Amino acid sequence: KDIYSAAEIREAAHRFMEEYRNVGLMHREIVNGRVKILESYLAPADFDLDGTHVKKGTWLLAVRVLDDDLWRQVKEREIGGFSIGGSAVRRPAR
């Protein structure tokens, strides 16, 4: 139930694209050679995408999976997501 401001999300998205561009797999390993980043997008408004509600300010990252085994895992839903490898400091809610 962590909460991030729109400004924090935007800063993370921009810093990621400018300085890092490392794509991790389930917080375990970097898979840069197995995927390519195609798009980085901050939702300008609420919208629905293939039956999923996307809130304004959500950061969406589109990747092309180049590795056949990794793509099979994605299609079979064995992989729950990729990771940007970020970190944060937890503070009590105000």
C-alpha cells in the first residue's frame, strides 16, 4: 500500500530513461539483452486499456521480448512483471 506522488513517478520515469534503462526480471536479474525498451509513457488522463483501468500519472513501459523462453514465460503468465530496480524510503502516512 505504498503511495507515490505524480511528481515522484515522473521523476523516476525520466531518471530511468536518462540514466539507467536496466530492465529486471521479477527483482532477480537484469535482462537487458533479452528485452528492448520501446516506449516510456506517463498517462495524461484516466483510461481503460484492454480491460484494465489505468489511472492518470501511471507510468507505462513497453518492451519487446527478444528471448523465446522469456516470451513463453510472459505468455503463460509465469512472469508477473519486469522491474526498473528502484528504491525508496518508507515514511508513515501523514
